[in-house]
Amino acid sequence: MGAAGRDFHNFNVYFRKNPTYEVVAFTATQIPGIEGRTYTTDLSGEMYPNGIPIFPEDDLSKLIIEKNIDLVVLAYSDLSYDEVMHKASQVLAAGADFRLMGPKTTMLKSRLPVISVCAVRTGAGKSTVSRSVSKSLKRIVGRVVVIRHPMPYGTLSKEVCERFATYDDMKRYECTIEEREEYEPHIDIGNVVYAGVDYEKILREAEKEADVILWDGGNNDLPFYYPDLQIVVVDPQRPGDEVRYYPGEANLRMADVVLINKVDSSTPEAIETVRKNVKRLRPRARIVEAASEIQVDDVAHIRGKRVVAIEDGPTVTHGGLKEGVGAIAARQYGAKELIDPRPFAVGSIKRTYEKYPHLGQVLPAMGYGEKQIKELEQTIAAIDCDSLIYGTPIDLKRIMNVPKPAVRVRYEIRETTKPTLDEILSSLPILVTAKSR
């Protein structure tokens, strides 16, 4: 059971050459349009000459019965414990066993130092932390290669091992908005990013041009590689979620460093709740606190204007946040009105609001394929507004025709306690050794 990422990785490292098992199917959810494909022969290996079909998760109970399934593996992330156990109950009721896979069976070992950045929830601010860590690693060690959690939403056989160093690379691999949101900010600061489907192959290619590997995690998933230092980001805007979501709590329990983010916009009570949970579950972790500061390109496009906030899609959909940095910036910088985009939504954008009723007056930048990007474009075009606020990390004008004034809004972290991440990394023995080499 997956969402085009962890599911493929678990298969590759544990099941692909394992004669004890016959993998009959993948199921897919969370991401629109990723089912109906085939995990092709070049990826599935010689035990699967016809590849492996990918079905919608809605077909799960039927598949278990019709195909006489013995075992179902849950292999995607950011699910509440209620959701996990509802899915487990569905599997058990249909007659199969239910399994979660951990580090021993899914993590690969690098010959280089690995620093991982993970989180307890989608939208905790992990990406800004990853970029900050990459800058420190460049200063301390030298060559840093970022390996990003997978997002293979297109033709799988073309996405086995992808390398991103320029904007043209994103065009070449026909990246979705969600992929661009992760790759473009790294490219902007000169980082090389690898991603794809086969993370053994990706690791070996990345090692050829790196002195240290930075694992940039997705959602609240576990790292794919054994980390020498695991940094985990927690979010006091959702206090208690660090002990209520899978596998975010597992990340917290493995953390070497816990970064409590957004302390500038969270209540003291919420911060204390998170801090107590961290100390209870991982007392030996070092705690760093950080503000998540808003940076705006041009305040004139916000102040006194009727605006639409376009937010990072995963953060406000399965991440569970009602709004993101775009709406926050609208209020902070004196927008005249934050326009509700919901009445203007078309196609899959309209269905996104139906699927995630918690969403506020913001427009999620959904773009998991060309058709959905077009529907997002149509939705934006239909809204009468003075300007757009891009709360997504990318410039949407690069991939869409948006004939409206727009301003980009970003988060950057600023540590408010000592030691800082840079100080912790600077004293890490394995990095000191790597620098000397």
C-alpha cells in the first residue's frame, strides 16, 4: 500500500529478489492519477517478467480476496494512528496479515557520511531546514549532494535515477509542481539533487560526486539511508501530532537532534507541550529552537490589495494545515481582503476541496500532472483579484500562464537557542574526519 515512493523502495530493497514472496500488486493513494500504471519489468526484476500492476487503494479489500493475498504492507506516510489501524482492520477483515517495515529491512548504507532531515508531520518546515543544513555542510566538508525522498509520478521507467542541477533538468524530467517545490529551492542555492525510483542506484551515483550525503525527507517518512546524524523537525502549531502520526513518532524516537520550528508563531503552551513530548520520548536528543521567518519579495503587492493565497499543496492537504505562509503573509502585511478561491475551483482542484474539507480560504498548488496544472491555471484565471501570493516555494510563472501580478513569500529558519545546527554539525566527528580527507 503506497503513494509512489516508499512502496517502491520497500519492494526494491526487500522483496525484489526475495523468493519467499510473490508480490502481486501495489495499491496507490494520496496522489491523484498515480494508479493504473505498471511497475515495469526493468524495475521489478527477473522474478516479475510482466511487471507488477498498480491499483487504487479503494480496491484493497477486493484484491485481498480475489488474489488470495497473505500479507499487506503499509508503505506510505503521514497517517494518523486512527487511520493506520482502520487500514489494518480492513486488511485483517479481508483475511490477510498486516505489516509495517522498519530500518533494518529498508535502510541502505552509504560509504559516505549521511545527514538526514526528517519531520513528524508534513509542513513542519523540513525543506527550509534542509537548505540551511546544506549550506553548513558545504562550509564544513565541501561537496554536498542532496538525495530527496521520491516523487515518481510520471513514467516510472524514465525516473529510475534523476539528477537535478539546473531548471532545464526539471523540464527534461517533466517535473510536477510538487517536485519543483522541492528541487527548485535547492537548485537556486547551487545544490545538486538526486531522486527517482531505485535508491540503491541513486545513492551510488550520488556518492561519485559528494563528500557527504544529505537526505531530504518527504512527508514524515523515515530515511531510506542509515543516518550518521538524524535531524527531526517538530511543529508546535500542531502540538501533540508528534505522538499521533505514523511514522513521525518513530522519527522522533530515533532523532539525534530535534528542531522545534515556528516558535515565533506558536503559543508558549504549544511549544511546551512539544518540548515535553520530545524529552519524554527521546531524552538524549539535542533540542534546537527556531523561528520560521517570512520573506516577501514585494510588500506593495499585498498591502491594501485583494489577494489570493496559493499554498504548498502537500502542506495544506494531507499535511492537515488549514492555511500556509501565503495566508499568514496576507494578514501580516495588511491585505485588504483574502479572497476565497473555493467557488472558482474546477475539475480536480474542486475535488481536492471536497477531499480535504479542513482547508481554509487558500488555493492549494496542486499540480501532479499536466491536466491538473491546467485546471489550477483555469481556477486562478477565474478569480477576480488584485494580486496573487505564492506561498509555494516555486515561481509558478515558470510553468503556468498566470496574467496577474504576483509576489513570492518564503520561510527561512533562524535558530533562537544554542547550540545552532551549524555548531552541532561543525563538532560532529564523522564530518571532521570527512573534511580531513
